Amino acid sequence: MTTTENTGTAPAAAASGAATAPLADARALALAHYAARGVLEHVLAGYGLTFQQHIALRAAVTADAPQSPDDLVAQVRGALKADPADIRATLDALVAGALLAVDGPHLRPTGAGRERVGAVTAATAPLSARVWAGIPTADLAAAGRVLATVTERADAELAALTARQAA
């Protein structure tokens, strides 16, 4: 994804010499994502999970109803844009590790799987609290709106690229 060029128009605060916040762009988003993901992956390693395994297991644990493998693949693919074959291998690893269990056409989290997600959540909670501490609610709301728009647009671009590739 590319960033837009700065047009050179500066807000009045910048013209007066006051400090201004950096503009959000694809690089800033990527740096924030990888910084936060690095923290999570460090925690996950202590619990023997990869990032993709955690996302898949969490999807199973937090689901309102039992999920089929196809349901979980779709959820993880929607979140990570990962290859379905890789996601199926991840689900197989979670079954082999006794964190998910096959129950007819469904994959259900085991007690160990639920405990693992709970332990990761407990371990990351204070880290997340420190990362997000002190950010004004209005800033979080603005960032949430921007990120929702960026996600929607990027998903649309990916869908268009995928459709062109398939044609």
C-alpha cells in the first residue's frame, strides 16, 4: 500500500512553530501494527503458540456456536488474509496439540485450549493497558474511524486484485 505525498499545507499551529502530530499513513500504521504484534508474539511464544494459531484458537473459543473447519478458515482468512491451506494446517496443529477437538463436523476448543487463550489474555492485559494508557478517548475514536475506513478500502482493493488475478 502506498502513502500519499504531503501537500505542503500546514495547519496554523505548525506555521506558528507549535509542535504538530505526525500524519497517519501506511508506514505509521505498519510500524504500530508490528510493534504491538511483536509484544503479542513474545507472549505467545511463552505459551507455545504462533500468531496464526492464537487467532484461530481465539476464534473458536469466542464463537457463539460450534464452528466447522470452513467457518474457522473463513474467520481467520478474513482477519489475516492468510492462505486457506496454511490456515487448515494451523487448525490441524491445534487439534494435534489438543487445543481443539474434532466433534463431528465441528472443531471445538478443549479445556486446555480455553485455558491457553485465557492465560494469553491475562498475560497481555497489563501490557496492552500500558500501551494504550493516557490516550484521550477522542483520539481513540478518531483513530478507530480512520482504521475502519482504511480496513474497508484495503479489503476492497484486495478483493479487486484477487478478482483480476482469478480472471
